Amino acid sequence: MTVSGMELLRSGTAARAALVAVLAATLAACGSGPAKNDTFSLSAVTAIEGPVAKSRQILVPQPSALKALDSEQIVIRPSPSEIQYLAQAQWSDSLSKMVQAKLVQAFENTGRIGGVGTPGQGLAIDYQIVTDIRSFEVQTSGADTAVVEISAKLLNDRNGTIRAQKVFRASVPVRGTGSVAFVKGLDAAFAAVTADIVGWTLKSI
């Protein structure tokens, strides 16, 4: 084999080796995939005092909310007119579905009403708790603060009239930094609002 032939062979071998290295790096990058988000849920509220209403059954429809709130994204608000989302973190379900489920659990945990459920479960309903999620965010314009605001209407399901309505709001300082601290603040604010909604409902029916 001539010298030029040997050089050509070495050149071809080096090119193949470089191609294999590039393919291996590409496959490794594809295999690693995007970074996974940490997933969070909300705690169920336990002990809530109030009158006993064993003869009443309550329906909890899915709350309404603006599109910016009603997703799996955790909302951060740097200013009143700006919305961002917490990086690499998400709720375990859409916000409205989580709030609905936790409200049902909170009513069930009281043991003070005849029944509570969601649409489609076939309950003979006396009242509906119609809610709208107005705020569910961490405000960062000053000291980091978790804010939850939910409006509630107590609807008499027998005649369609509104028995009572009220806006419930809680603000909780965020202790620490990062996703876990932000979610703990939101969880605490939501627990306070939920307890107020359940207690108010028991007194109103």
C-alpha cells in the first residue's frame, strides 16, 4: 500500500470514529429527555367546627377560574399586571379540579352533614357551593406572600335562589425560597380559606 493510500485509510477511519461519537452523544441527549418537574398537591383540611346539618346534602361543582390560573402551572405574580409560572414545578392536576376535590374532602372530614359530592354522583342535593378562584399565587413584588382568594355562593338547589355569598381570602408569608417554600405557603393559605368556606357553609344551611 502506498503512503497516500495509508493516509486515506487513516482519514476514513478517523471520520467514522468522529461520526460514531456524534451519534452516541445525540442518542445520549435524546435518552436523557427534558428535566422533570416536581409535582405538588394540596393538603386536606381536617378538623373544622360548626353546626351539625345531618339532614343536608351538598354538591360541590368544579370551581371556575381564569385560564391563567386554571392549569397545572403554579402562578407567580411579580407585579399586579404580570404573571409567571414556577420553574420545574407543577400541580398534580388542574387547579380547579384540585380545589374541588379538597373542598369535598373538607366537608366529608367534618362528619357534620348528611352527604357531599360532585356532579354526576346522584345525590339528592339541598345546596350547591358555587365557587370562583380569583387568586391562587405567590406575590413577589415585596416580601414573598402566598395569596388565595375564592368567592363562594351558597345556592339553594330546591328553588335556585342564593342563600348567601361571600369572598374568602388568606395571605401567608412564604418562609424560605424555592418551590417547596412557595407551595407550603399556598397550601397554608388554601387551608385557611377552605376552613372558612366550610365553617361559613355549616352556619348558613
